[in-house]
Amino acid sequence: MAAKYVLGMDLGTSSVKTVLFDSQSKIVTDRCTFPTNSDVNNKAVEHAKEQDPARIIAALDQCMAALPQEKLNKVVCIGVSGQMHGVVFWKSKTGCKWSNSDAGHRFVPQDVSHLITWQDGRCSSDFFASLPKPESHLSVATGFGCASIFWYTRHRPEFLSEFSVAGTIQDYVVSMLCGSEGCVMTGQNAASWGYFNTTNNQWNVEILKGAGFPLHLLPVPVESGSIAGRTRLEWHGIPADTPVGAALGDFQCSVYSCMRDKNDAVLNLSTSAQLTFAMPADFTPPTAPDPLSPIAYFPYFHNTYLAVAAALNGGNIMAMFVGMLTSWMKEFGVELGESEVYSTLVQCALTQPSTDLCVTPTLLGERHNPTSLGLVSNISPANISLGHVTRGICRGILANLATMMPPQCLLDAGVKRIMGSGSALSRNKVLKQEVEQMFPLPVV
């Protein structure tokens, strides 16, 4: 029997990843990752965090071009995931422009806004005080899709008038591949926008309508795991009319790929950080959010939920530290690449197995405590080396997670081991050491 493949795509905060999965042997045969380098500077809006969709799609095209053409011709289904919470706007029917070459059809974003990401900080606490309370067990925070749309409604309504459709960046890709005039969104991504009731899989339409929210920008909710449509054209050699799954949340997908047993917890350390375990099948979330709780309940698959400590501060803190050092060195006339600096820091910390330097690396605050920022204490002449500081930062990242979801919470839930995943954890042995120190459970 001829081999058939499933294409998986993930549109993350800093990179795009693609894999080809052999549906018969059940193994990943090919994979590719490219950085997006898509951050853009919006000086007009304080604390804005935006990305250029054109650069994200360019990185996706690079990933696709690196996969074997003969296998792409045999793809029978496409699965898509991506960074949650964010929102991108586009015009129906003209959201992209298709072109054809020897490599096949490709699309380029057209009539599309910047992506306002989950890291966006334009919505202040005073702004949230002016918004209605959601009918959901999940709180709304800055960087969430509905919050960003509310912000535009209040501050730049003329901007919204330019567009007719909205979704996450992964929803946009699905819509373009399928030639959809609108947007469908799974409950996983809809819940990450806010104002979404996961119990009935519906938006808080009446609440939003009463607050003057542009309801036509709300995507159509669909079940996680459903098919959004079929490719309207051949794409990078993948045949036209190939089924495309409705886009899923990257967090849920990372958990699904790691969780082998119901007693597993999953720690994902990439740009941000999440620690999670599965709730019992009969679990029903609370009827109202607790904005002060560090643990939230994210919709998973088959009407089940995950208990999640979702930290804003993860691998991005190490990236900021590296960026700070390279910036300082440039001022002294020294040029070093960030990857070289990163690897040197890790090696220094590996020679420093412990430190009494106390680093609270919550530079971005946390959603349940946005005003609590970073802190370094117990500084002495003996602990200011790169090894001590890097070890302290890595320990602080894990200590922050352990504060949000204490080890005893995992033990009480029956967790037997922690499954690790994410780019930051895979490239940084110090972080893995600190996970093993922080949690009294086997780390795989």
C-alpha cells in the first residue's frame, strides 16, 4: 500500500514548524523549523506587541519548501496549531494573493493587519474595569483577542472598519488554504480570546452586543478536532481538495503529544511556560472566573479540561537576558551572536550547580498578578558571576511556576511524573536540572 502522509504545522510566537507524519507507520518522517523574525515596532501604541503576518507566512513557505516534494504529493490531511490569544484582521475574499510557480501554488497575505499577539500590553487595568464581566470560567487579560478588539472599538474604530474577518494567525492560514470567506475557530482558541462559554461552545453574544462589540468579527465556533474545509488549490505540491483541520491551540497540542498517561503532568517551556495536568472526565469548570487564581482550566479534547498554570515568563526571560548582554557588549564595541551568548551562559551555569542569588524573573508580571515585576536579591560579591546569575534566572523561572502550581498540588492530583517539552527546555540543560530540583517527581 502506498504511503500516505499527514502534514502538521505550528505557527508559534518565534518560529514556524512543520512535520510529515506517515499515517501507516505512525512515525514522523520529516520535520523543519524556521524562525519568523516577525516582530514589528508599533511606536504609536504603548506596550504594543505585534507581528507581521507576511513574515510568518514566508517562514511557513520556507518550511514547506524544505519538505520532500514526493511526500507532499501524498498528503491526505493537514493539521494546524499556533500561538493562542492573539488576533489578526483581514478582508473577506481578498485576505491573500495566490501565485503559481514550478514549486506549486503559494499565497501571500493581502489586506491583512498586523497580528496583535498574546504578549500585547495595551489594555490597562483601568481599561478592563470598563469592560463587562464575561459569562465564562476564564478571565480576560491584555493580549486576548476580544480585549484587543474592544480596545480598537474604543480607541481606533476606523481601523476595524477596514476589515470584515478576524481570527488567530493559525485560523487565518486555515481560512486562506480553504478559500473561506469567513473564519471558523475551535473552542480551544475561542476560549483563549475571552468571552467564550466552553460549556455550550458559544460566545457571550448578548454581553458583547450590549457593550458595543462588533459581533461580525467573531469567528464561528466549531468542535476541536473538526474539519474546517478543503484546500481550494494545490499548495506546495499538496493536492487540491485535501481536508484541513480547524486550527487548534499550540498549548493543547503540545500536551497531547506528551501526555502518555492520565497521571502525567506536562511542563512546556518555550517562549512562555505552562505546567498542566488533566482534570477528571466529569470535571465541570466554575461558572465565574477567579482573576486572582494562578490556575485556570483550559478546554482540551472531547469535552475535558486541563488544569493549567500558564506563566507569561518562560524562555522569553532567558532571551531578554541574552538580548541585554549583547546590547551592552555592542556599546563596548564587541559583536557576538545571540546563539553564542546563550550557549556560553548555559555552559557557565552548568559549572555552577547552586547559587544563593535570588532572582524573581517576572519581568512581564503574570495575568493573575500583573503588577508584580522582577526582583534580584541577596546579591553579594561571591554570586555575581555569569554562572550564578544564569543559574538564578533559570531557578527563578521554575520557582515562579511552582508558586503558581505548587508541587503538593500535583501530588494531590495523583500526578506520577512530569513530561517535559518546549524549545527552551530542549536547548537549556540548566532549566531541566532546575525542574528536577523544584518538583519531587520524575522528569521525562
